[in-house]
Amino acid sequence: MSKKDKQLMFRIKNGEAKIVEQKRGNKKQAVDSVNNKKTHPYKRPQPSDEVMRKIRWFRLDNAGTIYPSSQTDNWVFVFRVSCVLKNRVNPEVLQKAVDDIMPRFPTFDVVLKKGMFWNYLEHSQYRLMIEREHTFPCSYIDLNDYAGHLIRILYSDYRISLEVFHSVTDGKGATLFLNSLVARYFEILGISLTNDGSFLNCKDVPSSEEIEDSFSANATNVKGNSHKEKVAYNIMGTIEEEGIVNTTNAIMNADEVKALAKKYGCSVTELFTAILGLVILKKRRKSKKPVKISVPIDLRKFFPSKSVRNFSSYINVPFEDDDLTLERAVEIVKGEFAKINKEFLQLNINSNVSLQENLFIKIMPIAIKNVFLSLAFNVLGEKLQTCAFSSFGVIKTPPEFAELVERYEVNLGRSKHNSIAMSAITFQNTLCLTLSSKLSENTTERDFIRFLSAQGLSIKVESNRRDEYGG
């Protein structure tokens, strides 16, 4: 491994660091991946006519409709969930596991097609081939590649990753797919697993509940919420070339983090949201726009749904006081989170579904609709948030995973307008917090991690950057 292709990792505790090395991709690969179109030589045997009638095509769910319209020539909304194993990945076994699991998730086994009025998902006729990881996370997926998929399965020495276009699913659906894939991988290796509901058995038949649009299924006739919010502050900096996703992992002891959250009388999610808002607020300088952290909400916790598709909402938490303390920031977050209840979320669902069902929008040709939806993504979406923070909590897995898996990771990729995004996921007693950025400067990541370190947390930092965290 050349010096140029190495990244540095630091183990930090109260400001002290030890250096180890880890491989990374390079910027040229990231830029090239935007325009490279893969070939798919293998056209697989197709299911029976009876099965095909059920899975031939799907309407995009309510949340998924906006993402195709928001794409650019160099960007689509792709995020990643990863499982880091304790033993090396066997590519042949992984490919067999993918082959076995894909029929179990028909809404993942699709390509995007354009209709006269709406985009829709159509069953792919091609085999999903695994790929050796060689570039930056969450790289471009060609939505017009009808011989491909809207997901990819990547592997490195010890890591198995699912990267997915957001129209297909949300974080809950993605982690269920990854768990099911990894479970099948272990089963092929001869390891018996306890099916505790944390993964789907590849031999079972997909249910109608798993492929439903739970937004439409749970909508009512009550008028929904309006989206009147202030435009948020956007972190300034030098934007990297297209395709580059600077990634920093902060790996911590989950018990230590929970103890710190308890000290401030809040949950781990509330603590991280408060610290992130506080750190960014200190960078705001002369701007008077509020710093707003957008936190996704899994609607399955409030409404009946077994869908593996999108079914989540969000809340934007504002921070405006330049003299804010951590204690006060925690109070603000707790106050905003207290608003999250079924009634509040029901109005959000109704608002989104009523817009989709509006007759004027329904009959609008797709070319015009794309302009309208892209504008809505910008004005009602990312322009109203400074940074997204997706907290996956403690991931449920079969008990046998404890001896087989090192940790899980989530990467939200590169935002279209926002500069940075953050995610966190816990497996066993390992919490992995990931910051992804399109800026060459690392000041937000640095300040956030230093803040945590100053609170007494022991943190191991991994990064693909070539700066303070990457050499």
C-alpha cells in the first residue's frame, strides 16, 4: 500500500491521539464513478407468470416520489448501511447470499421507469452483482440504467455495505435488508441463527404488508400541517469535486455515551442533536439564520406498518442563541422532541399524501412535475435544514451476531445543498457516529469530536480525509 493511498485513524481520549493506518480510495475514482456506466452481462431467469403479476411494477411510495425529480447529472440521493465482520468477507458466499435474498425483497429488485405522469419501479430482469469497494461511499447511481438496480452491494476485506437510492427505502428498510443479507451469508457458511424477527428468511414469501405504501395506507381526511419555516443557515466552505464524500467515523463505547446523556438528563439522540447544533452555531458568525438539525422519525413506531419501503418523517430542531450552553441546547431539543406524537405525525402524513393526490398535480406531465418536485425538495426540504442527523439507535440482530460482527455503520452520503450530514448506530456496546461532508475543510467534524472528547469520552476516529483526520 502506497503512502498516498493510506488514511490515518486516531484514538482520542481527552485530546491525546494514537495513529494507525487504513486503506482509502482516491478522488479520481470518485469523479470517474459519476460518469461510468456498468455493463450487466448476466440476464437471469425470470419468476413464474403468477409471481411476475404481483411484482412486475410498483408505484413509488409517497416519500419516494420526490427523489427522482431532485436528481442532477452528478447527484442522486444515495445512503449506505454497513456491517463490519470479525472475519474476512468471502465474495463467492456473499454473491450466493445476494442471489438468495433478492426475491425476498421485490421492492429492492427494481429499476426506475418514467411514465407519462409519474415515475414508477419495475422488476429488474438482471442479476445484482456484488462489487469490490474501490471509491468513495454513496457514489452516483445511474437511474436510467435499465440493466442495473437502484441498490448496490459492496464489500471490502471485512465490510459488507448496502448502498441504496432513497426512493427504494428508508433507514429501517435498509437495515432489515442488510441484516437479512448478512444472516443468509452466515447461514451459507453453516452457522445456525436464531430468527428473532431481526431479519427476513429468504425462503418466505413477501407479504403485501411489506410492499405497501404505508403513507397512503395511514392517511386520513384531516387537513395536514403547513411547512412554514425559516430558511436555515448553511455551513460554508470549499466544496469538493462531484462524487467526493469525505467521511469520518467516531467509534465510542455505548455505555460511556449513555452515561453522558444521563448526566444531562436526555437520550443519546437528544444529546448528539444538541451538541451538533451547538458546534455549528459557533461557526455561524454574522449570519442570523437559525441552525436547524433535521432528525428523521420512524413512523412505524407510531402507526401499524410492516413496510420495507419508505415510512418516515422528520422534525427540524432550531438553534439561534449565540450564547447557547449545552444545558440550554438539550432543553431546546427535548422541547422539540416533546412535540413528536401520533397526532403531529398524522398531520404530516396527511399533508404529504394530499399533495400527491391533488388532481392538478396528478394530471401534470412528468416533465413539468419534475420541475415542481425539484423545487419542493429545495425550498421545503434541504433549504430548511442545516444538517441532517439520522439516529438509528440500537440495531436488533440475532444473538449469534455478537461473535461474528464487529460493528454497524451508516453513511448519509453527500447532500445536494447542505454541506454535511451525520448518523449514528449502535451494535452491542459499540456506537459508530459518522459525519459525511462535501467540504474540503474538516472543522465541523473536528470541533464536534473535540467537544465529545472534552466531555471525557474515549473515541476512535477513522477517516478517508487527507488532513488532520486523514494524513
